Amino acid sequence: MRIEHVTGTIGERLPVDVKALDLVYEKDRKRYMQKWVWVLLAVIVVFLFLPWTQNIRSTGFVTTVNQDDRPQELNSQIPGKIIKWYVKEGDFVQAGDTIVQLGEIKDDYLDPNLIPKTQEQIAQNENKARFYEGKAATSQQQMQYLLEQRDLKMASLDNKRIQIERKIQAKQLEVQAAKVDEQQAREQLERAKTMLEKEAISKFDFERRNATFQKALAAVTDKQNELDNLRQDLLINKLDISNATQEYAEKIAKAQGDQFASSGAVAEAKEKVASLSIKKQNIEQRSGYYFLVAPQSGQVIKAMKAGINEIVKEGEKIVEIVPQDIDYAVELFVSPMDLPLVDIGQKVRFMFDGFPAIVFSGWPAASYGTYGGKVIAVESNRSINGKFRILVAEDSTDRHWPPGLRLGSGASGFALLKDVPVWYELWRNINGFPPEFYKLDKPAAKGDKKE
């Protein structure tokens, strides 16, 4: 392109040949920028409508499904000192293999003849119990004999009392009859005295009637004395009954006291036997704690004691055993806001530390090096880190987890949720909204009626 004239500062038109303009303005070349912009916009629009799988990201650690598959501490149940090690760290042991031997350090258990001596004490107290049982039985028999004797004695005294009371009743009648006779003799003597003064009878008849009166008076006195003696006998009988009651009560109380004392001695001896039996059993049980054995097959790690004769406290950890054949699981921690989106049976994808992976969280099918799992437990209470713990086991329908997993290694997981367009996921993240909430379809229980 040529410019033949250029206007100068003073308005003159000068002839100029400018070749640089041909290099700056290339009007004849085709331009493709607009086409590429439209293509890029079309690709972006298509991308925004692609399906995106929503997910919840979380991190955690490799653990086990069952508690007994996790590392087990081997603790000493008694205080003691280490006598001998049978394994070293890193060794694999079978269930029941001896790990370490302990020796006794408490004074109460140092005697090697402690069990025979304890058994001898048990036998002595058993004999003592049998002796006092026999003594208690004898006291019981003696008390029964005294009761029978007391009943017989009381029956005899009661019969005697009845006889005396009957004699008293009869004697009272005799006294009354003698008093009647004495009154008649007195009246006859008075009439005889009057008749004697009138000389109507002889002095002999008067003396005879006087003798009759004296005889009747003596009979009254005699009968009254007999009645008083019977009453005295009745009083004595009552005293005998009281004395016999007190005497047998004392004897029975003494026999009963002996029985109670013997029974107490029996109970004390049996209690001693029970205490010694428990002590013997504890000693025998304690002797079984001198050899610590592996509770299950696995690898010995984390030995807490280094050498021989080191003191071990009761309940102190000695080694740790990691089981061999275990079912791995992953424990993840999710935030409270994401917890309602997690449910039993939820599918989860994993990346394990140490295993390379290429992850497209929104397109799990396009990811490489990830492993599948299913949620088997969701805790109802939050952990100390403020999040909720979930337990994820291996998905049997997916590929197996790598054999090189170790307990405690790290894992990153993302729970797969609902499929949404990419534009929706971008809009959701920009606005800070949670993922779509939905529940897994569960099979209907038997007996449920279809509507």
C-alpha cells in the first residue's frame, strides 16, 4: 500500500513512500479468532450440561471391621519381674504361643509350698467345722431331752397339785362336819350343865357329855390342822413348780447357748474354709499368669520392656499384637453439615496413601487407582475433633482393596451422592449450599402392602 501524499505541519501535501503500513495492516489475510471463540463457548456450554456426581470429601485411617481384628495389647494381670522373653519384635506368633515369662515379687506369694499349706489349713478348718457340727447336734439333743424332762416334771407336779386341791376340798368338808359335831356337843353340854344343876341327870352323864364335847372340839382342831397342812403342801407344790420351771429354763438356756456357740463356730470355720479355698484358687489362677500367651495369631510389635528382671506393674502393657487375617475398613470423619447426607449402604471411593491414583471426583468412572467401599456404621455422637465418625467396609462388587494395606495408614474418601449438571454444582459451591439430600432406596419388608 502506498501513500503518495502526507500532510505536514504547515498544511503542505508532501509526496512520501511508506512501506511499514503494508506490514501493520494486513487486510487481505483471513481471520479465525471469532470462529475459535464460538467453538470455545460451545464447548463451555456443553461442559456445563455434563453430568457431575456430587460427593462429600473426607479423610481418615485404615482400621478393621471387627474390634477383635484390631491391634491387641498384651497386659500383665499381676505385678512381677520379667524372667524370660520367648519372642522379639517383628516375630509372627500363633494364638497360645508364649510371649514372656514373669516371676513373683510380692511377699505373700514367694513361698513355693504356699498351695499345700493352704490346703492343710482348709483341711484343719473343715475338721473344726465337723467337730462343732457334732457338738451343736449334741446340744440340740440335750436340749430336747431337757424339754421332755421338764414336761414330765411339770406334769407330775401338776398332778400332785390337783390331788392336794382335791384333798383340801375333802378336808374342808370334814372340818365343817367336825364343827357341826362340836356345836352339837357344845349345846348338849350346856343343856347337861343346866340339868345337872337341877339334879335331873347324874354327874356321870354330865362328865360323859363333857367328854363328848372335848372329843368333838379336838376333832375340829385336828381336822383344821390337817386342812392347814394340806394348804401348806399346796403352797410347797407351787414353789416346787416355780423352782422346776426356773431350773429347767436355766438348763435349756445353757444347752441352747452351747448350741448357738457351736453353730457360730461352725459358721466361722466354714467361712474360713471358703476364704482359704478362694485364696487357694487365686494362687492357682495367679500361677497361670506367670506365662503370658498370645491371645490370637499376629505380629509382635511395641515391646515396652527391654530386658530381664525389669519390673512390670499390674495391668501394664508389655507388647502389642497385630492380627494377620483381618477384614479392613476405613474410618472417616464427616462434618455435622454433611452427616445427614451419609447413610448405611452409601457408596464411597478411596485413595489410599502410598497407592497412586488419578481422581476425577465428579466422574468416578473416569478415575484411576481408586477403590470402592460401603458405609456400614454411622456413629450417633461426635468425636473429640467435632466431627462424626463413619465406618466404611470393602465393597464386594468392586475390585479388591490392595494387599499392602496396613492399619493406621491414611485414606482419602469421597461419598458418592446425586448426579447433577456441572453448572448446578458450580452454582451450588458459589452459594455455599449443601449437596442434594436423598436417601438410598431400601427393599420393602415382608408383609408390607403395596398401595
